Amino acid sequence: MSAGASASTPSPDAPAAGRPRLTAVRFDGQALFALDQTVLPWEERELALRSAGEVAAAIKRLAIRGAPLIGVAAAYGVALELAREPTPEALERAADTLVRARPTAVNLAWAVERVRAAVRAAPADAPPDALAAAAAREARAIHAAEEAASDAMAVHGADLLAGTRRLLTHCNTGALAAPGRGTALGVVVELAARGELDHVLVTESRPLLQGARLTSYELHRLGIEHTLIVDSAAAGLLARGEAQAVIVGCDRVAANGDVANKVGTYPLALAARAADLPFVVAGPTSTIDPGCPGGAQIVIEERDGEEVRTAGGRPLALPQTRARNPAFDVTPAALVHALVTERGAAAPVNRDTVAALLRARA
């Protein structure tokens, strides 16, 4: 456990009513407190992070994860580093450390660049503590904007999917992945609040089981009916009509609408197309990368093969077994029925409709 961390164990059978809303990260000016997602759902442990290096390490090991959330965390990481050392050198060092933490999700670099620009805009004769104050203000503004985006996205997505009573979702896209209610799971929560949702199929999301560990945990807390399935069962269940649509999040959207998301997303898009079902992607406009022409230019993070050879710390294969572990895959825009953001939905998804989202007002 990191210094400053505290732990408590949730009651897995506690009723949804009256349970506090999940807060994945919170900032008090001195530290960033983050739920350690590597130990959920069995333990709720809060980490106290006090430097850019500590925040970057938490992001790398997926204690903090989800494209919008790692952007917010990284923004606070810059502020924390400047509170320790309010110099231009510390700003550049913090930015470089955080941007290198994970390469695929564009939100991280976007948020770091926003904070860096805010700090550089401070007057040349500003006192040293003004640099840290500027960074903290911008980080808080990013956090608040992403929370507002989550709420707006949920409404737009629920309007789009009105009448859809059975959904399938992949990985984790709720309050543990984005401030507020989340991205794709935020849409699910809004449909449930409207009384329009009967059931959610949740993929386990190998190799780190974000669906099994995190999405089922969030849905249980919310009292939303759901069933966990192995990843390889999804296509067959979609073909049998056991879901009426697929909704997922995104880690980067290229300018042409191609989507990078948790590995296993592309097969779901193919299966949805074969079953003639809508395949919907939800994410804030901060996830759109207008500088990336298409999916072929998205850097796909390859993680340690040990994550594939093990599950829950237990070996699944001999240690000498060669393993590949791409953390993401790319779904072509042509397979995406709609891209839902806080500024509305793009449908069809292509270069023009994605650009229109970026020009629109939230």
C-alpha cells in the first residue's frame, strides 16, 4: 500500500439505495486521492498521490484508468509537481513523465497540454506559487468540464437509444473511468433512471477483467440488473437477439471517426454488424484527436504478456509461453452506428460529422 493510503472493505451485498456515489479521484490541493482500481471489487483502497511521478505510476499500473479519468488525474499531477517545485523545469519534467505513462488515450496528453499552457500564460514576474495555483485552477476546470460532459453525454445517448431495453457493454466506462456517471455506462445509468432498461450483458474484458471486476461492481451498487459473460460468448448472444444494441467507450477517436478502445471492441462491432444491431460509441470530445488522420496512425499500447499468462495473480500458462498483450484495438468508423458526446451524436460517423462535433457548442 502506498504511503498515505487507507483501506476499507465494501459489503458486496449492500443495497444500492443510500450508497454514496463513486468518486474515483479527488484533489485537496496537497494530494490526489484515488481509488486503487487494481484491488476492486474486493477492497476499496484510497491512494494518496503527491507528485507527478506517483500519479504517472498509478496510471501505468491501472490503479487509475479510463481515458477521461487519466486526463483529469494527469492534470492534477502537473499541479502537484509544481506545488513541490514551482519552476519551468519542473513543469516540463512533470508533463513529459505523465504523457509517457500511457500512449493510446489522447485525453492524457490533451489535459497535460492544457495545464502546461495555463502555467506558461502566467506573467513573467508572477511569484513562484502562482505557477502551482494556475495549474491547480486549470486541473479543476478540466475536472468540472468532464463531469458536465458525462451528464450531457448520458442524456444524448439515452435519447439515441430510447426504447432499447437490453444492452451489451465492454470493459468499464462508468464513474471509475470518467468523472461523473461515466461515458457508455453513464448512458446505461440514464436509461435505467428513465425506467427504459431491463438488462445489461457485461463482458469480462480480459486480460485484466475490467468488466468482471469493475462494471459489475458499479452496476451492483446502482441496482441495475446485469449478467456477466465471457468475452467469446458475446457474438453468439448478439446473434441470438439477447441484446438490442452494443455500447462502448473510447480511448481515442481519429479525425475520420475510427475508434481505439479496449481490446475486444472491434470483434463486437463486427458481431453487431452481422446481427444488424447498433454499435454505439460514447466519449467526450476531449477523446477526439483531430491531429490523427485515421486509426492506422493510433499508437496501440502493448502491455506485459504476464497479464495474459495470469489471472488474479495465478498462472494460466507456463511462464515461458510467449504472449501478446495489445491493450486496445481499432474499430473502423464504418462499423460505428453513432458517436455520442456531450455535444450530441454523430451519425453516420465520418470525417465531416466528427469535425462538426468539434465545432459544436456543448
